[in-house]
Amino acid sequence: MSDIVPENPISSLKQAMSSLTTSSFTEEQDQNIYDHQQQQQPPSYSTTAVNFGDTTAATNSNTKNTTNKADYYAKGSAELATENALTLAKIQHRLRLTKRSERLVLVLVGLPGRGKSFIARKLQNFVTWRGSECKVFNVGKYRRKVAAGDDGEEKGGDCGADFFDSGNAAAAQMRQMAAQLALDDMLYWLDHGDGGGRGGGKQPPQQQQQQRKDRVAIFDATNSTKARRDWVLQECTSNSTKRTGVVFVESICDDKDLLDANFLTKVQTSPDYKDMDQQTAMADLRSRVKKYEEAYETIEDDTLSYIKIFNLSSKMLVNHIYGRMAKSIVPALMAWNIGTRPVFICRAGQTMNEQERAVNNTHMSRSENLGRHGKAFRDSLFGFMREECLDFMKRRQDA
């Protein structure tokens, strides 16, 4: 910053903006911002009379104002903005929302059959690929273990639709117990990781040093009521010395065809229906959904950070989502869908200077052209891809 000339208005703005890292301004900083604002104010033009013998020349500010308006529409928003109390307050609010958290919890919300587990698996793969540790905590697995009792075997069919009735006090207690177990394991994992888990022993010092600190946990459950979401938020943010960010991801689906496809996939793959025929399982699932719908509360609290996904990314609504969430996870959620398509990854063909590069131990340059073998590979690749694309289009039309 030492090479910035203070007289430059843009440089002055940058200096003023650098003070936003604190919640308040010193008197000197306030004066700098005030001086910068004064520099940006357009000069005032008043009507003056100048006598030239018998002629009086009037210079009116209307001419200058007309020019300014023309410049405004020509330049648009390219002109340098000036700070005021409102913009500074908004920037401070955004800075508070973008504080980096060592731990992030993505809390899924939605009725059964809305693709929550599908979204959880996609998020886990994506976040891991981005370089962070990520793990999914599915409350359904814990619920089946709680229902198993002492024998330790997960039970699916025993948790019929009546088990999810809000008026069933005994079942509600078991569901809360399962959610508590999942949440406790999640918070412990955020602190210690996989190697330091309960009963997993202490990690070697070398492994502790190599372990990544940035962890993202996904709490996969219906979380269908405001009270449950408030409880999850309270547990995540109040019981740790480390800063923990919490973002709710609600999946909303009202497309009948999409719901039917989701329900069919769930009854075919969920452990809850492994011992049921498809017709019975589908009836039980629809009854379960109705039980949840009786008590379901969509997210309406705009003080929370949340993302709403409608019909698996046909529409999205985001609230208080900034920083890395806006730059990475939101675009990923928008791009995902339940369709299938082939993805091919291919290396470049051989260039005419490849042997010479190997001898001289030099890197490929952008100006190199394909050699004889490279051109043959190009032609073969074109034929292969043409056949693959035509076959894929035919399969999609026949589906």
C-alpha cells in the first residue's frame, strides 16, 4: 500500500475502506472519510451576472445539471461511489456475517422423500473435493439403532407410519433420543475428527499435524419443526469454544411426478422397507409423509442463514448466505439434478515435438501442434464420441 498516492480519490477510498475491519472508527478515520466525501461532492454553480458594457451574460447551473444527467445515463454505475452512514452500516453487517468458522454445520430440512439424503451425499462429495473434511450424520440410522434395543440390530419395519405420529409420546421420545445421539457424535467429530472419535484411541502426533482443521458436518434429518431447528442451532453454537457456522438447507418438492419417482427410489433402497413388498412399503411411506405434514413448519425466520431448494434445484431461495457458501455450495446446489449423463475425460493427443521434449526435459508449449499419431487419435476420438452421443440420445428418447 506504500505506493498509493493519497491525492488519488480511488486510493483514498481504499484507505477509508480498510478501516472497516473494526466495528468503530477513530476520529482521524472519520475525518479522512469526511474529507473524501467532500472531494467527491460536485462543485456548486450559482447564477452570476457579468457586465460587458450593455450586455449581461448569465451563467446558469441548469446547463451543468443537464450535462451531469447525460453523463449519469452514459456512465451508469461506473462512477466512484461515496460512503455514508447507511452504506457503512450495511458493509459492517456483511462483515459480521462473513466471519470465517473453523466448523460448519449444514442442517437438512424437509419432508420424507424430498431428496435430503441425495443432497447430503452430493454435498459430502463436493465439500471433500474442495479440500475440507466432511461427514454425514443420518438420524435415520440412529433411530433404527434406538428401535433395535439391546439386540443391536437395526430395525426398519418396526418403525411404521404410526411411529412418526406427533401424538405418539413414546415414539417421540425415541426419535428425540436418536437425534441427540446423532448430534452428540457430530459435535464430537467436529472437535476431534475420525481418528479421535469415541473409542478410537488417540491419534499419533504425525497424524494430528497432518489433519485438516476445516470440517463440515451434515446433519441429515427431517428437522421439520421450528422447535427442533432451534434446538439444533442452540446445541451447535453454545457448547463449543470454537466458532461454528450453521446453515439450514430445506428441500421443498410439490412436483407429483418427481415425488412419485423419489418415493419409489426410497422404498426400493431404504432399510426401513427391506422386508416389505413394494405396494405395502409405498402405502406406509405415504402415510408417514402425512404424519409429518401435520406438524411440518417451513423455515420463515429470516434471521437464520438458510437455502431453500424447490423441486431439486428448479428454483432456489437464499438468505444470509455470503462468503464461501455463496461462491461454492450455492452454485453446486443449483447445478445438481437427478438426471444421468456420461462424462468423458481425455488426455491430449501426441504432439510432433514430444520426443524432443523428453530428451531436452522441457515442458509442452501452447503453440505445439498434433503430430501424425495425435491426428490419428483425434479422428478416432471424434468417431467414438459421435457414436456414444447418438447412443445416449437414443436411450434418453426411449426412456
